[in-house]
Amino acid sequence: MGTISSALSLISEGLNADQSALNIVANNVANANTTGYTKETANFREAQPLYINGVSYGAGVADVTPVSVRDRVLEERLAQQQQLASASGSRLSALNTLQAQFTPASGSPSSTAGDIGSDLTGFFSSFSTLEANPGNNAFRQQVLSTAGTLSGDVSNAAASLNSQRSALDQEASGIASQVNALTGAIAQLNRQIQTVSPGGDAGTLEDQRQQELSSLSQLIGINQVTTENNGLSITTTSGQLLVSEGSSFQLTTGTSGGVTHFYAGATDVTSQLAGGGGTLGGLLTARDQDIPNVMGSLDQLAYGVSTQVNALNNKGTDLAGDNGNAGNIFAEATQVAGSAASMSVVMTDPNHIAAAGAGQGTGDSSNATAMANLANQLIVNGQTPTNYYSAFVTTLGSTVSGVETENTAQNASVTQLQTRNNALSGVNLNDEASALTTFERCYQSASQVFALLNTLMASALNLGSETTVS
């Protein structure tokens, strides 16, 4: 009787174990399309065996627990690649907007900057036209008109750059609150995981934590450190602590130099975040590196052209007879920085264009020739104005192309790693169908043994008679 009872107990536990395994399969199938869900497998734990007279007797299965199929190293590699791709992606978007300002559509300028290259050619060509007839008022007016077009396009480009930088600054500032929300959620999940499953897989809680980590890595560059009791600490790529197991640390912002700076505690980490990855890293790189570089080039162009043209105009003689003090054509630039934004035409009377050389009669055009020749002189950072502008546009295009290539490669890597992770941790309905069949057969087999033991028990109770016990 004791042996049959033990067998019934073993089979009963087996039936319960098979049912638990079937429930795990059903849960996988139900979550096949749930974002971030990691498939689970049944882990059968052997019951403590019995020892009788030194002989070990199996006690069957103790319980079945679900275990998530995950590769933590692969997940971390994916997060690292995501933060790189997000950084180059946000920077590329900003660079494309930046480049569009200096890329007029065919036929007519559609960019904010117009076509500065053509403006330069038209401006210096107007002096060449004036050479032929220095007293012609229409030709003089054309000089001021082309000067106005050039200065307007340059100053508009500078204004647009400042506007884009402000927009990037505002977008970057908003990311801080998103980062803080995610780090707070991760810290809370750490506490739950360490309470529920300090020594092993925590199932859906770990799925949730991994989802938050994935979102965080797309916003900011991070490093992950596994701690005791299945916890996790997170730092920025430069080492500032964001999460320590159950505690999170806020990323704060403040204004410095007219733009938003980011602080971890009292430490300004803006420059580290710019090179750390994530959307924030890309935005800061564009805000603090790309746009200032373009603005610097534009300032250099505006300064070189305006100061040289003004200097020559003040060396010649105008139609009013002013000799050496005809006045400035462009607003006077006192320093390179800010020259593009402030570039404008201040001369209103075309008679003050000093086409004649110093001390020459008003019919002379030697000074107009000199100003036309500025187009071929190295007046902008050791280059001619048009060559300088062409090199600037080419450099910007090369930067955009390089970041685009980088982003394409990084996105391909993200896709590859995501595919590998999905193959390992995602729910495959074919695999689940196979597991379902296996566990159903196991359940049926255990049921048959249970029925057989029940018959044996009934016969025993009826002293060998096959009469069914009701």
C-alpha cells in the first residue's frame, strides 16, 4: 500500500509539473507580440531523493519554475550600439537641416542663406561693370543692390543658425526630465527584483527593466554594472552615477553662456555627455561643435569681405568729391565673432561709392577696379572669398556624408544584434507548438500511469477483485 501511495504521489506531482509547463508555453504564445517580452522555458526541479538502507530512491519533481531565456552580454552590447546609433542619428538630422540652409534649389534660392556663392560673384562683378562707366548711377545702384543681397543672405544665415541652435538647446534640455524618469523607474524595478528574486531570473520585472534600459541608452550614453542580489548600477559613459541599485540620482540643468548645461550633482558634465552617445550626445555635438564651426566660417567670410571693401572705399574718391573718407559700404566689423549676424549695407547714397583712385577725378575707375579685384585676392583667411565659401560648403558636405555613413553602419549593427537577440529571446510559435505537443504527451502519459495505479489501488482495496470501487 505504501509503495502504491508513493507512486500516486509521484505521478500527481508529475501531472502538476506538466500542467505548469503547459501554462508557461501558453504564456509565451499569449505574449508573442508583446514588446520587450522574453520567452520563458520550464525549469523542472528534482525533489530531494529518499535514502533507504543506503539506497537512493527518486522522489520525482518538486516544482517547475519559468526561466527567461536571455543573454545579458548581448543585451548590453545592443544597448551600447543603440546609444551610438541614436547619437549619430540626432546629429545627422541637425546637420541635414544645417546643410539645407546653404543648398539652394535649382532654379531659385530656397534656403535661408540664399546662394552666398553667387552673391559674392554678383557683388564683385558689379564693380567690374562700374569700371566701364564710373559715373553711371544705375551701375552704382547695382553695387549697393548686390551688396544688400550678399549681406542679407549672410545675416539671414547667421540668424537661422542661431535659431537652430536654440531649438537644439531646447530639445536637449527636455531630455533631462526623460532621463530622470527612466532612472527613477529603473531604481524602483531594482528594488522589486532584489525583493522578489535576489538570486535568479525575475521574469517580466527584468523585461521591464531591460525596456527602460533600452530607452535610456537611446537618450544618453550609459555603462551598466551588475550588483549583488540581481541589482544594477548605471553611470554615464564618463562615470557619473545615475542609478545605484534602489537609488537614482537626478541629472539637473542650468544656463551657462546662453545655453543649457547639464550637471550630475555639482559637476558640469555637458562636454562628457556630448561625446557619450545617445540622442542627447548627438544634439550637444551639433549645438556645441557643428553649428559654432559653421558660424565661425560665416563670420570669417563676412569680416574679410566687409573690412576689405570698406577699407578700399575709404581710400578712393567718390562723386561728391570726398577723397579718402567716402564712408563704409558695409556696417563696420570690429571683430570676427558676430560679423555675419551684423553684416548689413549702411551706405544709402550710391554717389559715395569711391570708384576713382585717391586724388583722381570722378571719371577715374581705378579704385572700382581694385574692389573688383578683391574677388581674386586672399582676403578671407588666406583664400579668395569664393574659394573660401566653396571650401566651407564642401567641408560641411563631407561632415554630413561622414556622419551619414557612420549612422548607416551603426543602425545595421543594431539591426544585426536585435535579430540575434530576437532569435534567442523572442517567442517562436513553431518552437512553442513543439513544446506544447511534448508537454501534452507527458501529461497524457502521467495520466495513464495515474489511471493504472488507481486500478491497482482499487483491486487492492477489493482484495484482488476487479470490482470497481465507487
